[in-house]
Amino acid sequence: MKKPYQLIAIGVLALIVVGFLKDKPTENLSASADINEELSYVSLKKSASEKTVDFSACDPKQSFSVGVGNESNQLKILGPEEENCIAQTIFEVESGYYINECKIPLSTGRTTFEGGGLDNISQFCTLKTTGNGLLELE
């Protein structure tokens, strides 16, 4: 009579071990998936930090926003006016925001912005508005 109980105990123990081992590859796979997601995010972040705009086209669809730390920079293309592409640069910082109005010559053509900076066109921009969440100053 002892023999059937021993076989049942061995069978239960074997099922527990198989169940335990069965879960291990899945755990490793999800960790691998997490790493792949992080790598995808890093490469997306890297490509997102470089934007190219063709000012000769002056298409509002080329507008973009880039997060830089706790801040964000935005280039908003409004459209062509005479020989210029009219745009706004918007800088949101901890203490508020700055909006510049820009008249970029259409002859500027393709310009690449790296790292969220909009310095490439700063010579064509003038300060329009500053403010914070509570107060807008002109």
C-alpha cells in the first residue's frame, strides 16, 4: 500500500517541477522583450531628435515638437508670405514660455535641426510673447 502513495507523490512532485521549469523561458522572453522595447525607444528618441524641414515648401505639416529634458521646443510653420516662410518657435521652460515669430527666406531650403535646438533659424526670428501658466506678457 505504501507504493501507490509514493508513486502519486513522485508524480505530483514531477508536475510541480515541470510547471516551474515551464515558466522560466517565458520570464526570460518578457525580459528580452522589455530590452527590445527600450532599444526601440532609444533609437526612436535618437531619430526624433533630428528633424529636417524644407522651408522652400513651407508646409505646415512639417511642424514639429521635441522634448528636451523637462522643456520642449516647437517649430510651427504657418505658411508662405511673399518670399518668406512664416513660422513660430515656441520654447516651454520651467518658468514659462517664449514665442518667437520667424520670417525664414524660402531660399533657405532644407534645414536639419539636431537635439531639439532651433538655433539654425534664430537669425530670422524676433520675440513675440513671453509668459507663464498664469500671466502672458508682450
